[in-house]
Amino acid sequence: MIGKLGFCRVLRWFEEDLLRHLFQNAGTLLTGNMVAWVLGLITYAITARLLGPEQFGIFVLITTFAFIIDALVNFQSWTALIKYGTEALEDGKPNRFMGLVKFCTLLDFATACIGTLIAIAAVVLLGQWFAWNPETVRMAALYSLVMLFNLSGVPTGIFRLFKRFRLFAVQNIVSAVIRFIGILVVLALGAGLWLVLIVWMVATVAGYLLLLILGWRELSRRGYLEYLNTPLNESIARSPGLVGFLVATNLNSSVLLGSREVDTILIGGVVGAEGAGIYKIAKQLGWIPAMLSDPLYQAIYPDLSHLWAKQEIVQFKRLIIRSGIVAGSLAAGIWLGFALFGAPVISFLFGTAYIQAYPIAVLYMATMIIAIFGFPLAPAMASIGMPRMTLQVHLLSLAVYFPLLVLFTQAFNLVGAVAAVAVYGLVWFAIMVILEKGLIEKEESARIIDHPTPGAE
């Protein structure tokens, strides 16, 4: 009876415009992500079978290394574009908005170039860590060139700001299709790791370029390109705190994205390339529930920014709590289904050589449920204007996580690695809830003082 009442209450939540629109926008993204994920999983399965555990592990380490450097160096400029772009458009200042677009585009280009140079230079050190032969080092250096084309910050901000989530779905599907077709060609040719990496490069670069083209096309369609000559210094001067906000949010995003993949590199150093490949498959499957949270994360930030800007604190808090409960509950259902039927799926897709990934994937997916319950916390903190606090929480959590990851992996192999992930998630979630609750209560108290109840002394 209690469960039925709880279910009915959740259904009533969707009668609210904010929650309904959030899940509608996220649903558009989820459709594209689902198609891309299914194609990506099949592509990964074909690649794993084609290369074998050892070569597949090397492939995973090379692609993961490039992703980490890209995440750490390439600024996620969309966060600043959404916050300050929203304010500029709310004030009816399209020229200031386009000045921000230009500034963020230049920042994307500069960090893409710097990231590429750093990655190529760092390949030598990574090769020594894993005792790679010269050919593998050359492969990693070549693959690092993909980040030169990562100018996706501004298009990402544009799509989220104008709620053009369907374009994200198009880009994800196109990139996944190119990668899938490419790997089928490699399979037909019976080629090896070199050609697999080239296919991955072509698909990744094509996705970046398509995103860039669609983003600027959207600006042209809305008539904003006529303000392209707006001086940069004018937009920066009229966006107080822009540089500090940009640095803090991008360090936060970079640390978060990088930390998601650093574990694969560290595990490869402890248990070898084959273990890293097994762990990567487990993560790929364990991230299935994230197909829910990632679209919601992208969709909720603009909504929270609008609510906080309008000082609608009750709605702000309600959206955080209810969206987290719904997403986390759905993720728990997905985990139960995978726990029951995941083993034959892995055996069918990847082959019996990779069946040891099943228990690791089940455990990893369980840890992801924690993160999905808390998916609104980081965008909410950015909306409040406290991205530095989120960065500090991430750094503190990582200071606990990485030493435990190495120690637990050495002691308990891949099960230990997942245990460290669970500790990291719990520490991050607990601190974020406490801090954010305090900030919201402080804002509510300030509003009561500034706007006391009529008739109150």
C-alpha cells in the first residue's frame, strides 16, 4: 500500500511543468544516446573480439589517455556561456551574448592546441610507464591529434541554452554510425590495431566537426551572427566574475571528466593492459544507467540557472530533489535487470574470454546509482554561482579515491578498484548534500529578512 502511494506521488510530480519538461528534453537526448550507445557497445564488442584481450587493452589505454588529457586541458566553456549568456539574453543584449560566444570560441581553440601539444609530449612518459614498444608510442601520438578538433564547448552551450537537444542526438548517432561502419570494414579486411585507431579518430573528429557546424548554423538561424563584430572586451567587462567562474567551472569539469578515466590508466599500471581492457568493458556496461543521468545533467542546468536567477528557491530545491529521486530509482531498476541477465549478454557480445567482466560490471553499476541520485547537485552548485566549492569537493574526494584505488587494486584486483569507486561516490555525495543544503537555507533566510511576511514585526 505504501509503495503504491509512493508511486502515485511520483506520477503526480510529472504534472509539474518543470519536471515534465526536464524529462522531455532529457528523453530527446536519451533517444540519441541509446542508439549511439547500442552501436557503440556492438562496436566495442567487435573490436574486443578482433584484437584479443592484450591488444584490446592497449587500445583502451591509448584512447583513455587521449581523453584524460583532453578533459584536463580543454576548457568546458559551455558552462560560462550558459550562465552569462542567459543573463545577456534576459537583459535583451544579443551583442553581449555574441561577444561571449566569440570569447569562448577562442578559448576552445587555444586549449585544443595546447592539449594536443601536451598529449604528444606526454606520450613518451606514458610509454615508459607501460613499457610500450616504439610502434605503440607512435600510435598514441597519432591518436592524440583528435583533440585538436575538439571545439565543442560553444556548440554545446548553444544547444543547451536554446534547448536544441535533438541536435545532440543527431551528432551522437552520426559519430556512432561512422565508427560502427568503420570497424566492420576493419573486420572484413582482417586488419589490426593501427586501422582500428584510425577508424576511432575519423569518427571522433567527424563528430566534433558536425557539432561545430550545427552550433554555428543555429546561431545563424536565430539571427545572432549580425552581432559578430561585438568587441570582446565589452562583453567581458559587462559579465562580472566571468573569468573566475570560467576557471573554476572548467577546472571542476576537467577534474570530474579526467577522474572518470584516470582509474583505467592506474589499473593498467597495477594489473597490466589486459586487466585494463576487462575493467573498461565493465565500466562500459556499468555506465548503462548513466544514459539516464547524462541527458538529465545536460538538460537541468539551464532550468536551474533560470530558477536561481529569478530567485524561485522553492522550485529550485524541489527540482533538485525530485529529479534525483526519479533518476536514481530508474537506475536501480536497470541495475537489477543487468544483475539477472548481464552474464549471458557479455558472453554473447564479447566472448567467453571477457566473462570475468560480469561481476565487476554489476558492482560498478551499483556504485553508479549513488552518482545518479546526486546528478542535480553539481549543476545546482554552478547555478548558485559556487563552482569553486564543487571543485574543492571533487579534489577532496579524489584525494581519498586515488590512493585507495591503488591500494585496493593491489590487494583485491578489480573488485578492489570498484570498492574504491564506491567510497569516492559516497564521500562526494555526502559532502555535496551538506554544503548545498546550507547554501539554499542561507538564501532562504536572506530572502525572509529582505522580504518579511506582511504584518510581521
